[in-house]
Amino acid sequence: MGIILGSSAVKAPYNTPPSWLTLWLCDMSLDIDKIILHSLRLDAEGRPQADTRAQPLVVDDAVQGLMAELHRIYNGKGGKGFGYFAEPAEGEEAPDPRFCEALTALQQGTLDFVPFSVQLTEQLVETLGRHELDEHGVLLVARYQYVGVDYLLLALLDSKESVTVSDTLELRHIQYLDIGKMNLVARVDLTEWQTQSESRRYVTFSKGRVGRKLGDLFIELFGIREGMDAKLQNKGLLQAVDDYCESKQLPSDERTEYKKQVFKYCSEQASAGEEIEIRELSAELPGENDLDFYSFIGEEYQLEERFPADRSTLRGLTKFVGSGGGLTLSFDQKLLGSRVFYDPQTDTLTVKGVPPNLKDQLLRHQ
């Protein structure tokens, strides 16, 4: 039974090109050096085991399309962790050096790609066992280049069964890779690692769902130290925006509009799979000059020049959000003082004009 690459539960019939292939045909900026698939399965006792492949894949249209889609999905994936290779501080336990040593040998040409990928797969199986994670599926390891930047990608893809329709309108079972649901995925920016030794963010990895310690797994697997915290960077940006508006003594409506512009820029960057660039953001904001906000931040805020957008944190630019004691509230900041009123003396929030769907529920509950 062959494997179909895609992300839909039921495959389209006939000969229509899938979306990931169309994406690749429109974007020829991605160049694959080497790519290979291995398999992770669970034995009878639920422990992960590896079945490895002896040769890399032939790079054809299907492989190019898959990598283009994986690159796009990973760039837009939120909640990533960041790390870097570093010597342990005094008194710290030394990290596992195997991945860093193997990657160095791969880059220097003293270790071939296939044995590198097999070693990485076996090391991943060991680490999964220690963390008692039952992850399994098709493990993809690839070294590729996108617009002049070299990357190493590690991604565990789910293999699922579905039904398709043949050209003769017959139903048949197929297996496909559900690439839209990558939980275990990491990438090394090889160019940044080799050219910017002071960087603390050239290794990125998925942290997984709440309660899943994938971040700890990757830190152990790669032997890295955790670097930039993207969520803290976003919180720092929100604080800087608040402080800037306060320092300029902007009236309420101008403050709301200023935050709205910041939110618009950050949201557009996130949607495009791009990072927030502080200098670029500053140039798009009103001020005495193009770098007014940039200069303000540089005085006392420890923000990186660029960092990924965290959508949940950025909501604080345009909304008031809070929860506790069984109550969750969220409303646009511009409504404060017009439809929503807060009395700090009585700690009371008054809402005028209850949303119709909520009003209907409340009336039916009387």
C-alpha cells in the first residue's frame, strides 16, 4: 500500500494537483540537499522502536511539494521553543554531546547524511523511552536550503488510513501523511549556527500540548540550552507599547489607534510566517521620526531585534482578557467607558448592551 502525502481525511479524485504541489510549483526557492524517512513504531509493550531506511529519497515533485508545505507550516507554527549549543556552567551537568558532534561532522563532510539520520533516529528512540512518550509515525530528516539559508529539519508525521476515489470511480483504501498535525518537530538554522556564534535561537522546536514535555525532550536530545522565550518577548513588547503611549501622554482614542497599528503589523507578520522586526515595526508607527518607538525601546527594554509573534499574548493590544473563579471575560479595549464601565471602589464591571446570544441564554435560564 502506497503512502499519499496530504492533510485531508478524504482524498480528491481524478488528477487535480494537491495544494502542496501547487505551492511548490509556485515557489522554486527551496532546494533539498538530502532527505530520508525512517519509521517509529511501538512494540508489544508500548515502547518506541525504529525501522530505518538505507538510502535517501529521490527528490521528485512529490518530495519537493512535501518539503515546501512542511517549511510553510513550521514557519507559521506558534509556541516554539528556542535553544543553542553551549558549554555547561560550573556545577551544571554536561549535556549529551552526540547530536552536536554528529551535526558538526555532517557539516564538515566527515559523516554521511544517512548514518547521521540513523544515529539521530536511534537517539530519539532512547530519549522518547526515557520521557515515557509513546510517539510513533514516519520520521522525516532533511537538510535543505530556502532563500540562501541552510536548515536541518526533523519531523515526526502521522500516517493515517483513508478512502479515495479512483479514475474509474472505485473506492480504495490508502495511507497518507497528515502533515498538518506535526506535534514533534524541530529545526536547526545551520547558517545562523555557523555564522552567528552569539545567537541563542538557531535551534527551534515544538513544545507540544499542555502536559506534553516535548520541549524537555528536544533540549535533552539535542544537548542544548534553552534560549529566547518568545512569549516573554511578546509580553515585553506589550509593556513597551503601554509605556510609550504613557510617556507621550496620548489621549485614549490615539492610544487605542496606536495599539491597533501595532497589532495589525504583528498579526500580518504571524499570518505570513514572518517574525516581528522591531525596527520595521517602528518605521510603520507614527512618531517624531521613523525610529521613535525603536529608540524608546532601546533605552531600557531587553527585547530582541526580532522574535516570533505569540497570538494569544498579542490579543492584549486590543482586548481586555481575564478569567478566574469560573468567569471568563474578553472585550475590545475601545469599549471601556462607552459600553463597559469599571468601578474600582466596588470592584464592579457594568456592561451595557449584552450580546444577543448571551442575552438569549440568560433569559432562558430565568
